[in-house]
Amino acid sequence: MPSPTLLPRAQSRNSTEGEFELTSQTTVSTHPALLQPALRLQERLRAATGLVLPLTVDDDGSRDQGRGIRFDLDTELEPEAFDLQVTPATVRVSASEARGGHWAMQTLLQLFPPAIHRHSPARGMRWAAPATHVRDAPRFGWRGAMLDVVRHFTPAREVRRFIDLLAMHRLNTLHLHLTDDQGWRIAIDRYPLLTEIGGWRPESQVGATHGSPGDGRPHGGFYTQDDIREIVSYAADRGVTVIPEIELPGHAQAAVAAYPHLGVGQNAPAAPWTKWGINPAVFNAEETTIDFLTNVLDEVIDLFPSEYVCIGGDECPKVQWREDPRTQERMRELGLHDEEQLQSWFIGRIAEHLRSRGKKPLGWDEILEGGLVPGASVLSWRGRVGALAAARAGHDVVACPEDTVYLDYRESALPTEPIPVGTVTTLETVYSFDPVPAELDAAEARHVLGGQANLWTEHIDSARGLDYRAFPRLCAVAEALWTDGERDFDEFEPRLIEHLARLDAAGVEYRHPDGPRPWQQRPGVEGRPSSVEESAAHLAAITANIG
């Protein structure tokens, strides 16, 4: 049988003769440390094939009958690394911890027909994987995506679906942007008005240009703390860590609308902002506001076991601070010379509290302004400058440059693109992503933890829109962050075309490489292909050619 290609590409793969066939007699067994990936495999196989494969757990494989699928613990392997051996009789997965088992499981699924990614059984199919030996390990420990759930709220079920798609591509980090000017999306028991008032806005801007009108429709929503616990647990069971972001000291209008005493001066907004862009609202620098934010973060910390907590720090306008007499007085009390130092002081106070709770503070690269906060890690989004400065100063970096991996940006200059926002960021541009600036020496480069793609949702108001913006470019991000060594887009592209059949089976409404499908285009704009039927026929042909 033809051997399917893998995405991300494997570090080492050797094919042998024969194939492993799934039948009703196939069993799954696992070491206790690898129970979660074994359970996920059992669930996925049942969903797609209808086969109910029995699962046993034991330390040494003594109950393994010699046939079937076995997950073994191998402490000699690096974290997230795995060894996958498929023979006509058995499948053997070896990993040192659960995440490696998850990535081996996802690799195994790619060896089966694409329909293995369906959410309902594909009856009458023969389920076989070619015999092969894969040894693999990721280049970076941080491989992720940021999802903005503020500009347009993403229901918890869709967040879970997005987590499944991250795990399918061996991405291990979901950065959730939870608060901003346009809304507050996480319930805080001590401050219920954050969601009662801050979670809802009267309308939303339509379009990306200055002066764009509003749609006249209220928008909002938030996650209860039980929702958050479920999302975090769901992600952990799939090898994905969820990192929360609470924005400060700017992007604060939703919070200030809920609790006006947090703002600067007497003109507190009545509701979250209805526009896109940078809003002048900031938190004031009073001790009571610092206390408020540390109380909020204490509840956030209790919900998210992640090592990092993001505290934003980006795009903080200084006008309100500069024009407010009380803020200027406060700066003199603190011995600060300008508003940049005030921002650094503010972030430093919050970061100090996070460290006291055993968390590592993370912020966008604006936190470099006014002096980098001790112990803070940097999300470098404005090109490579932030990554260079932070790494050379001995601070860890997550690369997410705007010109390369902002996936809410349009993929082409075609007039049929749904919202022509941002610079053109093609699939090939995304595939060229390298988190490590060439100017760094080896010691400095070790501070680059990895990278992530960012999905801001001003113009993403549905799961279909998220699919269209994220895929297939997120597939390119996944390979760029997983695979070490040289990359060749001409070699990647045919593997991606093959991979599209897996996305089809998973129900992902991705942007086709030829351009937007008719139902994805801007209203009133004609494009190619000329009909839904032609597009469906084209995708069917691709699937048929893959086999």
C-alpha cells in the first residue's frame, strides 16, 4: 500500500514491508504513565471506525498478548520525543512521558486513511497502516497558537475543538487572550461585575477601516470557572497547556466599565469598547488597583496550572497618565521620571506577585520599554527586535512576529478575501518562520523557547471564520516549530495537499490554496471556482488521488 506522508515531517522514518490492520480483535495496552494518549487513541479509533478496542493498563506489558497496540515507558527518551514501530503484528509506542505518547499517537493516526479523523464511523472501510519505524522529537518546547476570545467570543465547545486541532498537529500550547477593551471573558468570583458588565458590549465595528460602522447587535459571553477547568483539563488530556492572559495596564476599558474606580480621572466608560484598535483607557497606578489585579490573578492562578501567566503590557497609551494630575503626583511619590517607567513599575509589581505564587510572568515585547522586569519572558511580536533584545539580556523569548505568523491577516491580495485586513501573509511566508534570529549566538539562542501563531478575532466571528484564517497556515507553523534542519516549501506543499484530506475528514473549513471558496468570499464578489459544486468536485478529486 502507498505510504502516507507525515505533517509535521518526521526526523527519522524507515518503511518496511507489510501493514498493520485494525480489526475487532485488536487490543490496546499501556504503561500507567501513558494512559492518557492510549485513551485518546481508543476514543479516536472508536469514533472513526466504530471498533471498540479493549484497553488494559500494566507496568510491564505482562498482560500484552503480543498483538495489538502497546504504549511503553522509555525514560531514556527526551521529553516529547517518541519511538513508533509499526509491524504487521503490532504497534509499539515508546515515550518518556505522556506528551511524547500523544505525539506518537497523532503520528500513528496519520498512517491510517484520512477518514480516521472523522467524528462519526466510516462504515465498510479497511483500516490499515503501513509498516514503518518513526523516531521523532520536536525542535522547540513551545509550539503554540494564541486565540483572542475577546473581540469575538469563542464558546467553550469551539475552544475544545481548536485544542483538538492543535494536538492533531503536535502543537502543545494554547495562549488564551481573555481580557481587553472589548470584553472580559473569565468569571472572577470576587468581582462579578467584570463579566456582568464587562462581558457584554452594545455592538461591534464592521470592517477594518477608520470610521467603519457598528452592526447594532449586542455581543458578549464569558467562561465560568467550571468552563475554564473543563477547557484546561481537556487540553491537558491531549498534551496541550493552556496559558491565560489578563491584559494590563492598557487595554483596560472592559474592566474600568465594570469598576470605574480602576480608571484614570472621572470619565469612566459605561460599557466595553465597540471599536477595534488602541483605546486610551488604562488602569490607574493606585495601590487599590494593584490589589484588585493581584486578587484577580490569584483566582486565575488557581484555575490554570500552567508555568506561565501572561500579563499583556502591549499597546499601552500614556495620554491619560500624562494628563492626569493624580497620576503625575503618584509618579513623584514613586520616584519615577516618565510614563514608560510607570508602566515598568506597574508590570513589575504584578510580576512580583506572580513569582510569589510560583508563576513566571510573560508579556508582549512592549514590556522591554522602561526597563525589562526581572524574571519576565517576552512575546516578541514586532519583528525580531524584541527577541534580540530580550535574549541578549538573558530573558526567555517566544517568537510570534506580526509579519510572519499573524494568521488573522489575509493570505492573498485577491479581492475575494473575506476581510482584507493586515499585510499579505502567504502560506509560504508562514512556512519560512524561524523563531531564532540569525544574529543570536548559541548561548543567546537557548533563550528562545519556541514560537506561536496569533489569531486576533476582530474579523473572526465564528468557528468557520477561525478555520479559514488558521488553516492551512497553522499546519505550516506546526512544521516550522517541530522540524529541525533545512525546510523546503516545494517539498512541503505536496505533503500539505495530502494532509488536506485529513482536515476534510475532521470537518475543518480551511482556505483552499487556490483561494477562497465561493461561500468564503466577501459578499457580492465573484471569484473562482464558479460554484460550490466545482469546489466540492476539486476536493473530492484530491481525496481520491490520495487513496
